[in-house]
Amino acid sequence: MTEHRYNVKETESRWQSAWADKKVFEVTEDPSKKKFYALAMFPYPSGRLHMGHVRNYTLSDVVARYKRAMGFNVLNPMGWDAFGLPAENAAMENQTHPSKWTYQNIAVMKNQMKMMGLAIDWSREVTTCAADYYRHEQKFFLDFLKSDLAYQKEAFVNWDPVENTVLANEQVVDGRGWRSGALVERRKLKQWFLKITEFADDLLDGTKQLTGWPEKVRIMQENWIGKSQGLQFRFEYDGQGAQNSNIGNTLEIYTTRPDTLFGASFVAISPDHPVAAELSAKDKGIADFVAQCRAIGTSEAIVETAEKIGFDTGLKVKHPFIKGASLRVFIANFVLMDYGTGAIFGCPAHDQRDLDFARKYNLNVIPVVIPDGQEPKEFAVDMEAYTGPGRLYNSDFLNGMGVDEAKAEAIARIEKAGMGEGKTLYRLRDWGVSRQRYWGCPIPIIHCDACGVVPVPEDQLPVTLPEDVHFSQPGNPIYNHPTWKNVDCPTCGKEAQRETDTFDTFFESSWYQFRYCDPQNKDRGFAKDKVAYWAPVDQYIGGVEHAVMHLLYARFFTRALKKCGYLDFDEPFTALFTQGMVTHETYKDSAGKWLYPADLKKVGDKFVHAATGEAVTVGRIEKMSKSKKNTVDPVEILETYGADAARLFILSDSPPERDLEWTESGIEGAWKYLNRLWRLVMNADFNGTGGDTDAMRRKIHKTIHDMTQDLEKFHFNKSVARLRELSNALEDFSAAKGDGATLKEGCEVLLRLMSPMIPHIAEELWQAMGHKTLLVDAKWPEADASLLANDTVTMGIQVNGKLRATVTLPKDMAQADAEKAALSEAGVQKAMEGKPARKIIVVPNRIINVVV
RNA sequence: GCAGGCGUGGCGGAACGGUAUACGCAGCGGACUUAAAAUCCGCAGGGAGCAAUCCCGUAGGGGUUCAAGUCCCCUCGCCUGCACCA
């Protein structure tokens, strides 16, 4: 063979066309073949592909191509999570319609994806903002209504009082609206909810079966569902509470620590509690305090990190067990209305938030749980609450009990007294799906003054978005539209109004994995039999930032669809892989302004600004982001080095679950390797007769074996290392004029093994070696078991755990012989200093440890 | 604040509880070249020593074990999520 330069651009686009022309990656249901559904989380069409996308789709592509070579019928689809807030922001900034902006972005990004050479079945492309997609979820919603899985209730939103609009959490910056700068307040709106809590226990049980998921994600989901056993009971007001007839005689609270009741020193209710509202009506001080608490966003992180403040309502409640004792009732900003009853009792000694609050307002701190092994007299709580196990004291009938025993006893006593009952509670709240925005799926509901809430009749679906909307005025453009919401009531025919809220965009991403199975279906979201063939997804891949919400919603949605008869299983994703982020160094000029890597030039080992020559400060390595300008445009990489080099670098440098630092030298290294590979195959002389054929063949087959295992376990960086080892060995073998047939076998194995990772160059070289059929259709190689075993092993010999010698011994040597061999080593003798061996531990074929 | 994760040479990283640093990047030395790039060969955790060799090393501290990067406890640092970003 003759060497000529490797022409990346020409080669890559040629093979991309070849695969597309032959429809290599288009699939249909084929019951004779085992299916494999590989799925990457679909992108939001933000404008251009970023490196996180490139990493994600490279990973899923390796899986899809590898499984394909293994003989599976592989579904590997792609689509667009196309509804969302950024399209509306762009509309406001550039006066482009969200639809136009979105579809333009899709066109650009699809083109960019094609440059990556992905093994995608593009005939199944799905776009969620298209009516032929979202019409089906409108139908699902109507089914959920019928199945009692959807309902309306009041809930809080972030309200910008200047723009008169609802803000997303990300639009709230330091408690203020991002555009207006006005202080954000919590405001109540009537909204639609899906009853995810109906499946709380089922979702919890389900996580235990998800053995193909990372342990950490399962734990996060379990914690998010947050099942807790506790006590819900009623405090009786002491004195004046009863005077306000609207408040009633009792205050109901929930606690997970009924064992600490004797340590209670106050009661606190949420600012959003009905009692707080009742008191606000009559007391300006309380009203002002509640308003102060509400002048803060709705996000839990903000509420929980805010300084704890409280207000004494003047109300008091009687302690249920201590005669004559009463507790003051506060309104406290750290009590969440969404959890339990929106009211708690505070036990400062054993809860950090309660302790912070008690220290601030000079309330009693009464320890009632003493850590095991400590005397009550010695035990005190200062600024750190004790939340661990121990024995109860100071607690009357609970004294001496352990925490769990005391919990059970306290619950039993309260139940006996008729004041309350033990209760299982979940942290999980129902899923609020209403959004006061334009660029989303319209909720198919009509509000009629006479008939109330009326579902849109199914034959009137889809309810499509109005196109002639304006973003110049504040508020929801769909609500502001002059005519769209006016409609006749389907029941009584009188004038009525459409619901103007749209669905949360998590709605679309909760079922797209099923739409891919039957993307052209006009009648329904998907045919049951097609989903039965392809689903559930065998390998789902995406960012860990979706570990809780998206994945939990999709798991719920699958159960809800099952309840409505659409499918017959519970879990949408059998296996999950969460990838790390792509990071890059950051750069600043002397004025402290961020600089793009592309605007820099390297002079010696320092960076300067390419245009001005000004010195540049190199900052820390952070997640690529537009705001820090530490991004590298994938397209520039694809155009300079090609898809294979980008893919190889992404796979080789870090394990996929960890962060990947993008570096210029890294992509250069990948590029160099491709050229080296090119030379290896193109210069190979397949007529040689020398070399250590036996060793070479063992290396080839060991690589097949090891690499197959690595791919199964997502150890792609190790796979790349093994490929490099094999090609290094083949280079040496080739240089030694090694046996031609063995060299050919080695090169072909190498190409087949690397094909899922760097498919273009592998295909090119495969053809250069004389093959007439596509490498992409070649089977995965199998290792010859007889070549995997070695006759000898190198064992380390330790004396007292420290390595003193290594010896090469026959494999599976008898223990006594191994001991003898170990003791005869000079280094071992020396380290033993003439002392006798007390014990010798032989780990067969691995290590020998002599204890003296 | 709560929850989850991560931490190994100059750098990215290897390492069923069993020979720490595979593979690569950067570096150094050499070959080729008028020269450079590219390419090829070699060296390479830190310290001491002419050397054989020895000591120290997996964020820090403690523990379990014949043996700990790996298991347990504590501390520190960084990252992710927190329900209207996707």
C-alpha cells in the first residue's frame, strides 16, 4: 500500500453520506432480533451545539454502534425539546417569533450533529413544539383528568409587581426580578397539578429495582420522595386562641421526632398558614411580617438559606403531656406550608433550625436525648443541635428509652388521648404543570361561567397556539391575545374562555422516549405494540443535573400512561448513565473581563490576547459557560480536526462520569493518534515472516477481551488506552517484519474495536485493507479463549505488607512451593533480618505476604 | 440550609481490599533536517546515595486488616440538585 495524507474532511463526509444513503441506522421492529434502545437526552435547541452535547452524543453513539456490532436491532433516535423560556426571551430581545427562532436553531444544530457522524435514525426525529407532537399530550392530560390524576389547586408563584408577570426561579436574582429589579413576592394562583404523590410508594419501591442506574441517582430519588414516619397531632390552644372563632380550638402539627416532645419550647407556623392569614386580617404587625416573609422567591434553596425570622403571634398552646405548661406560637419563615401541616413544634436541642431560632429569640433549649455513654449532667447543647441516637431523659414516661422506642410510645400515647395519629408522609409534592407562558403546549381546558371547568372535547384537539402574538407588553402573550381565548362552551354553548396557561416543558420530555418508537402516528401518541417492542430504553445517557426531576417525572408519566391503558410497564429507563460536565480554563484581561480561548495566542508558555498582545490571567478550570466565555465551539473543532478526533479526545481523557477538561493539547493528541493509526495500516507489510507471533496474537485477543468488558462498563477511557497499547504493539511488530497474517489480523481487530469510537477513519482504513463491505456492518470480534491464559505470573512478595521483591512463577503454583520460592528471594531474606516467618499469606497468582 | 457526589505525579487519569501511577498530555535527552515542523528512539512521583538500595508518598487526621487509593469515623476543599432553566 502507498501512503498519502489522511484527508479528514473528505473522508468523514464521504462515509457519513454512505451510511445515510444505505439507511444503515434506520430500523424497524424485527421480532427475530434482540432489540436495544440507546437514548441520549434530547437537546433544547438553544442555537448551537455545545461541548456537553458533543460529549453526550458521542457516548450514546459508542453504545449504539457497539450494540449494533454485537448483533442487536438498535434504536438510536434524536429530537428536540423545543418548548421553553429561552425562545420567549429571544423573541423579546430580537423581535423574532419563538417558533421561527426555534426552528432555525434546530436546522443549525441538526447540521452540526450530522458533522459528528452519529449513528442516528433521523427518520424518527421528534420536535416537541409541533402540534402533531403536543396534540397527543393534550389527549394524555384529558385521560389523566378522567383517571383522577390531574386536578386544580392554588399554588404560589414568583410575582414581579412591576412587570405584572410570573417569573421563573431563574429569573429571580437576589430576590428581585431580573429585568425590572423589583422585589419579587410570592403570590397565589389557581394551577393544574398531576398527582405524582399517588405513586409515591410505588416510585420508591421502583428505585430499588433500578439496578442499571447509578446508586447515587437512586439515593437522590429516594431522598426526594422522602418517606417519613411521624406523628400528626393537634395542640389545644391555651386561653385566647379560642376567642378567634375562625382559628378554632386546636392547631395541627406534624413531626418526625415525636420522641422529643418533652424538649419542645415553641410552636411555629408557616407565614402561608391559614392561621397566619386569619391573624393578619386583624393585626397590622402580623400582616407586615407575613408580607416581609413573602417578599422572597418560591425556591426552597432561597427560603432555607434566608435568615431565620419569627414573629410571636401572642397565641399559646398547651403541652400535651406536661400539665400547666404552654408554648408560644410563632410565625416563622423557615416553616414550609408545602410539607406536613405547615406547622411544627420546635425542639431546639435536637434540630439545628429550631436551635438557631431559639438562640435568636431566647427560647428554652431542653436536651431530652443523651448520646450513649454520656451522663445527662455532662451533656449540654450550645450552638450545635444533637440529632444522633441515644437515651431519653427529662421526658417522664419516655425516660430511658431509645429514640425509636420513644417515638412509638409518644405516638401511642397521643393516639390513645385522641389528639392525633401516627402518619406516613412524603416530601414529594404533586407536580404543578401550569405555566403562565406562551411557548408551551396549551392546556386543553375551557372555563365556563355556567359549567365550570370543561375539558376540550377530544375531536377538537389539538388546541394549537395562536401565532399572531406580541411580546412587547408584559405578561403572558397568549392571555393578552385579543380573540384566542374566546370560545363557546362545548357543554352549554355559551361564551367561555380557554385556559391560557401552558404545560411545564417537563411534560414533553416525560414521554418522548415512547414517541420515538412510533413517531409518525397521527391517531395517538404511540401504538402499544411498537412501544412494547422497543421500550423500555435499555441505555439512557445524559447529565446528572436531571438526576431527580426529569427522571422522576418520566417515571411517574410511565405509570400514569399505564393506568390509562397506553402501555404495560412501569419503568421507562432500564439503565441510566450520567455523564460529567465539560470544563475549560478561564481567562481574563487586565481589566478583569472574561476572554474566549479562541481570542488568545500562546507565546512561550504564557497566553496573550491575540489582537492586542496584552497579557492574560489564567483562572480556574470551570464548567464551560457563555458568561465566563470559557467555551470552545464544537464546529470549529469538527472543521479543524474532524469528528473522529473530537470523539476520541472526549472518550480518552476522562472517565465519562467525571468532568472532562477540554484542552488544545488533548485534541491535538487525538489528532496525532489518528495519523499514527493511518500510517500503521497504510504502511503495513502483510508479507512479513518474523516477530513473536505468539505474543502478538495473545495481545490481540487479550485486547478484544478486555476492551469488550470496558465498553460494557462504560470505561471508555480505558478502552482508548487499550487501543493505543494494541497499536503500539502492532507498530513494533510491523517494524520487526512480523508475520503478515498476524499483522493483518491485528490491524483488522484494531479497526473493528475502534469503529464505535472513531467510525470514519476505521471505515476508511477497513476499505483500504481491501474490504468491499462496510465496517459498520461487521460483527464485533470474539476473543480466542485459548490465547487469553498465560503460563506464568509475576507475583509481588511483601514482608510485613511492604513490597520487597517480585518473582515470576508458574501459574496456579502450589501454595507450599510459592512460599518456598518467596522465602528464597534475597530481598525477602534481607527484609526478614533473620527472624522466622510467623505467617505467610499467599493470594494465588497475585501476592505473597510474609509476616515476621 | 437540606440532599448527593468528587479529591491519586507538573496535568487528564490506571489500579477484583493484594506489585500505586497503565495509557496519554506537557517536559527533558537523542535521531532525522541547512533549519523548523512533523516523525522516530529513550528518560521520567519526591528525597538520600557513585551504586546496590533505602525512606516518604493517593486532600488532612484517626481506625479496621497480614495488607487500605479502595472499607469505617471525623475535618477541609470543590462540584451538582432543591420542585417555574432545561
